[in-house]
Amino acid sequence: MASFGISQDTKLLLNAVLNEHVSYGRPGIPTGLSVSSPLAEAMMIGFDHFLRTDPAVTFAVRFVDDIVVVTTGREDPVIFRGRLEAHLPHGTCFNVKKNVTLEIPEKSTTLQVSSNFEYLGYRFRVRDIANSPAPKNPKDVTRLVDVGLSDASLHRYQTKLCKAFRVFAKDNRFDDLLHRVLYLTSNYRLYDPRVGRKRLAGIYHNYPFLTHEPGSSLHLLDRTLTDLVHSSQDIRAANGTIVSPQQSALLARRSFVSGHRSKQYYSFSIKTLAKIKRCWFDG
């Protein structure tokens, strides 16, 4: 292991930790420790250097062990994959089940859409749109990249919306429901005493790269919210809970698209945030 200017005592301690990990027959490096991330970064230095210098690579990004590599497409995929694997840290390999290879064609007048792929909670989709009614060559076509929520992230937001309305059907506390919808559709500032400053969170700050094209993840979430506001009233009435027209209007004005695009902010106290989140664990 390279020293990186660390003290001898630190190196001895790290060696002891790693030796203990190996003695139990565990692969890779220890997980869940404060040093796990720096150790992983140190292990991947050689791999990162390969990605920066290989002529076939036009773009590469890595977050711990989640990696996206874009190439010229002119290389032999089998040989290139072998080069990638050869530069992985000793004793490691790619997860075959999670490995995806996509071939994205050049711009075409047939307006093809490439396959989707997911990365760090996002779903990416490459598509071509025509700049004229009958494009005759690729210059008449614009390539776009739509960025949406991954299936798991989208489902998580939809589940939280449904749970918020389910709890409201039981307790009839509209203020709590409104706070939960505001929390999901907007952004907020929260003071972090560990660093002595405010942190930003919410739909924009959690997913800043989302795009807003029709049919996007944000539009799908707005549709889910609209369905819950308007189509679930009979269900709530059956439980003795009635939503007034004014309350429905307040909920209907909330929008994931607007909250993300305009970076709308609301203030929540620590006590209110705890109440907001409780229903997603108990509901």
C-alpha cells in the first residue's frame, strides 16, 4: 500500500485492520469503517489512471464501485473488457449480474432510442429528435439525453405519497398530510450541528440532474399525486374523512416538476421533520 504521507503508526494500524480482515477469509476490504472509503479509493488508483489515459475511453466516472465508461465504439469490446479487468485491484472482478454493455448508434433519421441504463439513482435515456418534419440526414437530428429517476427511486417516492394519504385516511390530520406533500415536492434547509452550517435537501438537491421533458419521472410523480388527491376522496369518505375543496386545491397546487425546476423551499423544524418522516416507517 502506498503511504500517501501518512504516519508509521497509521500504517501499522491499517495493516493490523487489513490482516484481521484477511484472517477471517473475507474478500476485498473491510466495510462500514471510517477508513473503508479511503482504502477503496487507494485500491482504485491504478484503475482510475487507466480510464484517464486509455485512448478508447471518451468519458468515465466512478462512485466507489459504481462505474460508467463511455468509449469511442471503435474498439473490440472483448479485448477492451479484458483491459478493464486487468487494471482492477488484485483479487477483484466485475459483478456479472450488474454489468451492462450498451451500443448507442450514431444519430439517425430513423430517430432510434437507445436502451436505458441506471446509475446512482438515475435512469439515463439517449434519444434523437427531428429538427424538421422529414429529416434527410443526421444534421437534421438533435441528440438528447433524458435523465429520470431509477425504477427504485421512483417507486420510493410513490410509496411515500401513498403512505402519507393512507395515514391521513386514519388520523384525518390534514396539516400533517400537507407537510408531507410539501416535503416530497419541494426543498428545505436543515442546520447540521456537526459542521456548523445549513445543508440543502429535497427533490432538487437529492436529484439535481433530472430533466423535465413530458413523460419524465417528475411528471409521473405529479400524476401519482393528482390521482391520490382526486380519486381517493371516496375511499377517505368511507373512513369518515372528508377533504374540503379548499384542502384539495392546496394539494393540487403542489408539483414535483415546479419544486425541482424552480427550486422551491419550505422551512421545517426538527420536530416537524420527525413527524413528517414517521409515517413512512409506521404507515
